[in-house]
Amino acid sequence: MPIKDKERKKEIDRRYRENNKEQIKESNRVYRQTEKGKKSNRIKLWRKKGVIGDYDKLYEKYVNTDKCEICKSVFKSDFYRCLDHDHETGEFRYVLCRACNNKDAWKNKIKD
């Protein structure tokens, strides 16, 4: 039976979180390792950084790109894969390696 009083519901939820911190933490850790969790976290990061667009399409392109679109070097792991975007408009440009992404940022700083 759902709780109709919002304040009471908040209090019950707060107490549950306090009493189950470790279980919640473990559940979140396990979820982040699933494909759905990885996708969710990646998209959340892109939104935070101001990337705009169809996130499902961007994510598919991101995970299916196996080499840098500039220098063509193969990504050793996800750590080296970056989603490049225009910081003014938020629009996606390329999937790059870290080196090319840093070079591009350097070029933009020189222009300013």
C-alpha cells in the first residue's frame, strides 16, 4: 500500500538508507559493472559536461568505435577513449584517443 503523506515517506526512506548503507553501496557497485550501469554512468557524465544530442546513438557510436577517428590508433581500453564535443554548443564531434583529445584542447587554448 503506497504511502500518501510525502513527509512520512521521506522519513521512512531516510531511515531505510541509514540502516542499509552497506547493502545500498554494494548494490550500486554491482550495478555500475553491468552494461546498463556503464551506459547510464557514461551518459550522466556527458550530460554533466554539456554534451547534447541523442545519447543512445552517441553511446552506440562511442562503444563501437575501436580506434581514434583522427590518428587511427586502436584503443587499448575504455580509459583511452574520449567523446570530443564543442564546449560552446555541446555538439558531438569525434571519438578520440586521449592524446588527440588533449592536442585538440591545446589548439583551442592557443586560439583564445
